[in-house]
Amino acid sequence: KNEVEQSPQNLTAQEGEFITINCSYSVGISALHWLQQHPGGGIVSLFMLSSGKKKHGRLIATINIQEKHSSLHITASHPRDSAVYICAVYFGNEKLTFGTGTRLTIIP
Amino acid sequence: DTAVSQTPKYLVTQMGNDKSIKCEQNLGHDTMYWYKQDSKKFLKIMFSYNNKELIINETVPNRFSPKSPDKAHLNLHINSLELGDSAVYFCASSRLGASDTQYFGPGTRLTVL
């Protein structure tokens, strides 16, 4: 069965802290996406990866295909990073399967 | 200049009514999607279309009928609305398919009373 699990469900941290959000999946995949949903509701694609590591500004996404695991890291976190972060996996079946999301709150 | 647009942004209606949500993308993408996000923020695919052809119909009640008049538009019509249909509906598009980066519309919050 194609499943995606994210942890933690909720995360509260102080401004400046290093943040890690995890995503695990059940079987081999073709691609994994990290999405950000702003408090206003809009959804933005942050990364799409199938191997290795990608970096954009203070955000870093990594994937370990053998361990079926991906992480999203935020360095020097800021209150504007407060959002829901969603992992979505492409199992090769023409659709994305979504994790339950991680609600991140950064306190000034 | 909005890449993926949806209308309306909010929709409040009575049980039993029929309503439509419209989606348009100006990115030249071949694939479009409808997603439903429930009250716990969980996203799930409903439909996907590639070049106006239905690719995915994810066990959605047949009260929901997508229509794609051309590859830039994917509309969602819902008949006989039920309380459980209340959710946020997102349209999205991608160039090549579900493995490619997806661009989301702003969402339509549907409330059924």
C-alpha cells in the first residue's frame, strides 16, 4: 500500500532555530515534493526531488532512496516561515499521495 | 498574471443545490488537477486531466463532474451538495504530469449549510 507519513505533526520553535521536518514512505517512488501552505491558505511547491539534495535560500531538502525517507530543513528560522509543510509522493501511479502535513510555528 | 486562477474564492450554499467552480491556467501546462482539502488540512486527489482527457478519477461520488473544455480550463460541477462536501477545493496544473512541479490555484472554500 502506498503510504506517506510525516513527523512531527506540530512544531513550535524560537526564531533562529534549525528546523527539521521528516517524511517517510512505504514503497519505492519516482519523485517527492515538498509543499508549503501559508496561513492564508495558498499552496506553493518548494522542491521536487528524486535523489540527493536541493537548496533554495534557507531551505534544504534531502532524500534517501534506500531508507525511503526525506527531510526538509530550515536554517535560521523566521516567523514568516510559519506555515504547514506537506510532503507529497509520486509512486508512479499518475497521482500524488500526500502526507498529513506539519504545522510549523516560529516564535519571535 | 495569475498562473492558476479559481473562481469563486468562497462559496456558501444550501444542501441539495448544484454549484460549479472554475479553474484556468495560463502556463501552457498539459495536466490539470482537482484536490480536496478537508478540515484537518489533508489533501487528496479527486481528478486529473491531461490534454482534456480524464486520467484519474479517485473514487469520487458521481455527483462531482469535472469538465475540461480545453487544456487551459478544468471546471468542477457538483450536484446535490451534501454537508460532507464542505472543504477547500484546489485546482493545480503541471507541465508533464504528477511527477512534475505542480502550481496550485488559491483554493475555493465551499461551505454547505
